Amino acid sequence: METTRDSRQPVGRPRRRVRTPGGFTLPDLLMVVGCLAVLIAVLVPLLGRMRSNARRTQCIANLQQVNRAVLGYAHEHSGRLPLVTNVMKTTWWHYKELVKGQLGLVGTSSPRDRVFACPDDRGYDEAGPFYKSAKFDYQSYNFNGVNLPGMPNIAGREVSSVKYPARTLLTMEWTAHAPLSWHDSRTGRQNHPFYNNALNVVGFVDGHVKYIPIHYDGINAAYTRDPVGGYEYKYSGD
């Protein structure tokens, strides 16, 4: 009599699960790879933001020291703020030569003067950052001393004559003159166009430093006039 095969028994040879040398099955390995991909997708942007915040924090710390140096210079010069009289130089850049001694810097300026360098400085119309350029006295920061005809500034003034020291700018990132931003840039790595409310690290005559938006009227560079109402800074000392 012919026997029949039990329908519950598998036909043919049973499948063998593929195992990796470490003992994982292929599905296990794929699951691990998938989890790692998700983790990387989360961590990479997070690490990028952490690095960005660290660079901005360093920029703020540097400007705090530069701001104190300018005030220290004024204290040693009868309360009078820097004024560069050399017609070949500008007060808003070359104030550094007057105040750097307050930070223990002596001799010729160079890219090694790291306290004057913002890590996010990307320069403007030349290759490389301002702090690597002799033209800009190896620094990323400006003094509120654009002493051109009609420009609001506090170059050469006595600190006591500044009417609103908690609102009047003393030092700032170059981008506050534009305005642009080196930290939360709406233009990526590009330095144009200028735009309203660009965020900048700035220092004030009363000594505090803050990260604030800078006004742009769509036509004139920010440093050419005080902002409209609602902003917490001004360039003029009156």
C-alpha cells in the first residue's frame, strides 16, 4: 500500500538562515545598519549646531575682551575714546593699534592676534577672513569710529559725553556695518545682498556685549545712520 507524505512536513530541504561571522543574521544586520543611519541623520545636524554655537560663543568672548580694551584705553587717556589721525589709516579698523596693549599684545599686528579674530569671519570682497589680512589690521571687529563726514560715530569722544552708553555701540563685528551675519546667515557663505535684522555680536559703551539684529533700510549701509525705533542700539553718541 502506498504511503502519503505528511502535509505538515516541509517539502525539500529546509532553508538555512544566513549568519554573519559575528553571529548576526542578515535581517539583524540590516536592522542595525538602519538604526545607525537614523542615528547619524539625527546627530550630524546636532553636532553642526553645537559647533556653530561654540564658534559664536568664542566670538562673543573675544569681542568682550576687545570692548574692555577700548574702555581701558579711554580710562588711561582722560576718558577719551580712540581717534586715529593718520590720514592713511581709518579709526574704525586701526583703533586696534591704540588699544591692543590693553590685551598684552605688542609689536606688529599679525594673524596670531586671535583675540581679534571671530572664528566665523568669512571676509567680504577678498579671499579669506579679515583677521588674516594686513589691510584690515588682522582683525574681525570694528570700533564705532567711521569718522567720515555725516557719519554717526563716537571716535575721539569722551566716554562721559555719550548720552546713552547702554544703547550706543562701541565695538562690533564688521557685518554690523552692512548688515550681514556670520552666524545665522540668510545668504549662506555669500556676502550679498545686505538684509534687515541680520544678527550680530556687538559691544556697548557701558561694557555689555549682546547678539542683536541690525536694521537695514534697503538702501543705505547700516553704519550710515541710526536705526528706526524699536532697535536696542545706535551709532551716534547723542
